[in-house]
Amino acid sequence: MLNFQKYFGQNFLIDNNIINKIINIASGELSKENTIIEIGPGKGALTEKLTRFGNNLILIEADKNLYSQLSNNKIYQSPHIKIFNADAVNFDYSQLNLKLKNTIIVSNLPYSCASQILYKIVEISEFIKSCVFMVQKEMAERLIAKCTTKNYNGFTVFLQCFFQIKKMFDISPNCFNPKPKVISSVIKLTSYSDPLIKSEDREVFNHFIHCAFANKRKTLVNSLINNFSIDKSRLIPILNNMNISENARAEQLQLDEFLKLFYQLAKK
């Protein structure tokens, strides 16, 4: 018989103190107008407390057994609560009719597909006010990394273009059942009031950033020439105007420098 907990990477939070801390962070900017989405509610450790705010609550649960348990629980049988048996990575969020900057997302992200869900969240970032996520500590360190540090990469830059990211606290494996083999962290993502990247440029920018970081041993110039099909004659003058060395590597550029370089190239 398939072990759904293992298949979906679910480790259920059982520490009530940690649960309350997460709820307090999520509710800090909450008003009655906000819609709350919980990805992977599982057995409802966070969900039950989220219902107490009286907001529209959307639950997205991939596990059919857990979805059935939630649907049959009288606590969640309310016109303000919608439950979907769906994979958050492939879910069609357009059906939710979200309003701009009105959505708060809470989730213990499954370790096996956390990065995929984060990419999906970026696609609807214009509707998001903030997110409170539990992730592996290693993932959290990547998301908050600064340039020149070992954890700084293309994923870091891409996510930071859409959210201000703050690590809140770490969580011991003892707070979960079953116990994960890694330490977890709670992070908060807050949307910018004005997007740093236009929605129509999102996919190309993502490709651009990952081309820049494709090979850490190569310079930024070589990485972009080889992977992003940029002519050196176009790239070098722009870097010179930005006072960026031709020998610089991607991990040496800050977020604002990547944004400026991208849009300078776009103008050409």
C-alpha cells in the first residue's frame, strides 16, 4: 500500500507552540478582506486555527485520504471554506478569482516539491500580500542569501525579485510526525508594492538568471554568451557602463544589478 505521507513529502507539525507562532506571523497583516490559502493542510493543525479569523479560506490538498478527512470534518463545512483535492504545482489558481495583493498563503511546503511550488507562487505574485512557509533550513538559507555567499544562486535572485524574504525561526525535527531528517525553518515572503519585474518579462528573466549562474567557474560574460546567446559586443559596453568587471562572476552581482543588466539588454 502506498505511503501517502512519504509520497507527498509530508511531515505533520504537532507542536502547538510552533503552530501558534506561525499563526501569529500569518495573522499580523490579516484583515477581513484577505483570502487565505493553505497549501497541504494535511490533518489540519494550522487549518483549524485559520478558520477562527472568519476569512475566505481555500485549502489545497493533494492526498485523497486527507482531502476526504477534511471534507467530512464539520469544522470545514462552511460557505467561507473551499477544499480542493489537487496538486499545488499544477493547480489552476485563476479559478479562485483572487484580488490584487489580497491573498495570504500559509503552508508546510512538501520538501520534495517546495521549489516547484515557489515558482508557481511567483506566477500569481501580483495577487499575494504575504506568505508564511515552512521549508527545509537549507532552502531558507538559499532564499535569504546575499551576493558573494555560497548559497546565493539563480533561484535566490529570481525569488527575491518578487518578494522580500525573511527567515523567522528554525524548527526542530521533534516538532513533526514523522520526524524529518533535517531542520526546518519558517520564512515570510512579502510582496513588493511595485513589482521589480513585469509579468510579461518573468519567464525570460528567469531564463536569463539561470543562464548567468549556469556555471560558477565561468565569468558572467562567458555564461551569458554561451547560454543566453548574447553577443559579446553588446554585453561588454553595458557592463562597462555599470562599472561591472568583465571578469565578474554571477554570484558577485547584486539583485539591482541583475535587474538593470537585464533591462539594458532588453533595450538593445
